[in-house]
Amino acid sequence: QVQLVESGGGLVQAGGSLRLSCAASGRTFSSYSMTWFRQAPGKEREFVARISGSGVNTYYADSVKGRFTISRDNNKNTVYLQMNALKPADTAVYYCAAAKLPPAYNYWGQGTQVTVSS
């Protein structure tokens, strides 16, 4: 069983930065690929970024490429999402998810709100 807890969300002006964290319980964190999703009001959940268990491979949605960076620290059982040059369109609840074999996600966090004001 893995529990995921996101933190780091908040209110920021356009052009600003935030760093989200997702802390995982359990002793097998490195065996999970970790993904950030987001869901804006009235919209479907969308993929943001994914990182492999080792941290070697990363993948990004086109909408965030060049602005967001996903990383992980397997010693701390934590995955991060550094978000720079934020836009109002980035406003959403951000979720982290763990998968042994994406896209079959085994565990989800509760989400953290990110609001970007113009």
C-alpha cells in the first residue's frame, strides 16, 4: 500500500513559480513511475508530467514543456514538480499518481490547488 500526499500549492501571480511535492509512504517508491495530473474546473483531468522509477526518463505535456520540471528523490520518497512562468491556464488541482506500469495507476494523492492570477 502506498499513500501519496501532495503539498506546495497556492496562489501566485502570472509569471511566478511554485514547487509541488508529493510524499509517498512505503518502501518500494523507486519501483513506481510517478505522474502529475491536473484538473481545472469544468475540464477533464489531463496529464502534466511523468518520471520513471529511476528518474532517468521524463515526459511532459506540450502545454508545460520548457516551463515545468519533474524530478524525484528516492531517498526521500518524494516527487517534485517545479513550475515556472506560470499562466492563468495552469490553474487547477494538481494530483500525483503512482504506477508500476503506466497508464494503470495504482495510487492517487488527494490533490493540491494551484491558482495563477493574471
